[in-house]
Amino acid sequence: MSDRPAGEGNDLSERPSGRGETSLTGWVALGLAGLLGALSLLKTLPVDLRWSAVLASACLNVFVVTIWHSSRARTPPDPAQGSGWKRGVSFVRQLVWQDAEAPSLSLAVRAFHWQPWGVAICGCLSVAIAATALRPVSPATLVHAMVSSSLVIVSGAAALTLAFLTLVAERFYAQDAEQSHASASVSVSLAGMLRVLVACALAAALSAAWFVYLHTALDLLVHVAAVFTAAIAVEMLIRATLLWFFAPRAGANAAHVPSSIIAGLLRYRRSPLSSIGAELRDRYGIDLRQNWVLRSFVRLLPVTVVAMVACAWLLTSVVVLGPSQRAVYERFGAPVAVWPPGLHFGMPWPFGKARLVDNGAVHQIIVSGGADDSSVAAPSTSADGPTPNS
């Protein structure tokens, strides 16, 4: 018989990814939030800096989860020691009177639980930064970005890089959550927040590509992303407020690590085929994963579909013109050549486009009357009557 509480057994069996990895992820997210938040305040860069505010808000939400976990993972203080402010007043009094038994400053700083205050401050900052993304882009910024789109391309590439690195971290925590079999683990919460950051980074890259080729800003997409991240921050603030006034019971691990309902909307759900396979395996003992033909089909199906879509897209660069056809070839919206009849190769859509032009077509209009009396209308005859004289 073991004397350890059930909550400790769950924490040990959960095997989280480690407080060190979680803290490192949080501090990296906080650094990115500070950098992106500072960039969103600049007015001189010819890029859509509203996405910097959206990404900074998403990074702050990630940091909120990590410090929430750190604050809840600490050992609860001894009730005999009093509350936090009483211990702080006692420390200052001992320091002023130069008491030899006064603890060191480093121990006093470590004993201070700043994480609950950090959750509230970072949540409010996340909402405030996301609100700045709702402002419109200045016309001067749009003009400068149209003239020189190099910084827009660089920002799109940076957003893609951030999305890839965040996706790697999200897969790590999602795999750890599946292995721990604990729905309330910190890995589940971090995976959800990182998934939101991946979606925002991909949307920023899409907006940059859209702006480079169409010279318009995706205002609706920016506003949706900003409202989404702000709603997650508001939800975390409400949860923190409720936990502040209504402390969870001892061993209630589900309330220790928050799992955002709004961020869970982007959760990956199992496909119907995998559900059918699990049902066959549980009820009838038929494991379709042991069939190498089915495994090869499932493994090669996504690659085949992607290859077919890529080939179909590349075939849009091939144009065949008939003997009586001509085409004006446009590259990036500007006409560059006139194509005669035959087989031609250009850039795929939408980078290259061929506009067909009628060449050699004869348009004939039959009018009544002759050349000398064209103003006089010919008399009408019945369809069943005799043939009129020419």
C-alpha cells in the first residue's frame, strides 16, 4: 500500500515534457512577444505591421500557459507562515533592524509568487496588443509597400519560418500529451496555444503573398485573427479570476493547467477511417494496420494527391493556340509577348496568363435594301408567299 496521494501518482504517471522545456518555451514566447510588439508600434516600415501585433498576442497567450503551470506546480505555502504580504513585511522589518536570522534577498525573491500577477498582466497586454491590429493600414504604408515589396517578401518568409518552428514544438507537445494519456496536462494546453500561433503565422504569410501579387491588404483576415487571440486571452483572464476567488480542491489537477475552449477549436480530430479501424480492432480483433497493402495505400495517398494537384497546376503554363487564334501573354499582370498559333510554354497561373484574341474572324451583318436606297426599308412579305424579286 502506498501512502502517496492520488494526485501525486497522476503527476508521476503523466510524465510531462519537463519543467525546463516548458519554461524555455515560455521565455522564448515572451521574447518573441516583446520583439513583435515593438515592431507593431513602428510606423516607418512599409509592411503590414498589424500581423506583428496578432503574433505578439498569440505568443503572450503561450507564455500565460507556461507561467500558470509554474505557479500551480509550486508547493503550497505553509499556513503557519502567513500570507505573502505578511512575509514580505516581516522580511523588510528584519532587513531594517539588521536581524541575523533574516533570509537572503535571493530566497525572498524566489519565495514571492509573481506568476498569478504575470498571468493577469500578460492577459491584459495580449488583449491590448490584439486591439491595435484592428486599426486600418495607412495609405502611405500601402504606397511604399507597392513601390518596394522586398520587405513584404522578407516578412512573409519570416512568418513561414516561425510557423515551421512553432509546428515542430506543437507536434512535440501533442505527442507528449498522447503518451501521458492525461487530458489536463500542460502539454495539451501548450499544444493548443502553439496551434493558434501556427495558424496566425500562416495567415500572416498568406497576407504577405496576397499583398505582393494583388497589392491589397487582407483586412478581414487580420481582424478575425486579432479577435480570435483576444478572445483566448479574455478566456484565460476569466479562468484566472475564478481560480483566484475559488481555489480548487486538493488533488484537482484538472483546474491547475488551463485548457482553452476557444483554442481547442483548432484541434485536430481523428478521421472517420481511423475511427472505423479502432472499432474493428476493439470489437472483432481485426487490425487493419497489419495489412501492408492498406498501409502502403494510406501512406502513398497524400503524396499521390499532392503530386496530381501539382501537375495540374503546372499544366496551366501550357497553352495551345489554333490556326485562327492569337494570344497576349501576361507575366505578373503585364503584357510581354503576342503568341502566334502553336504550342507555347509560360509561367503557371496566376503568375502567367494568356488572353485569347480573335484573329481573322469575319463578322457579317445582313441588312435589307441596296447601296443607293439604304434609307428605305424593304416591304415585308409573308413567309408562305412567293419569293421576292432580287
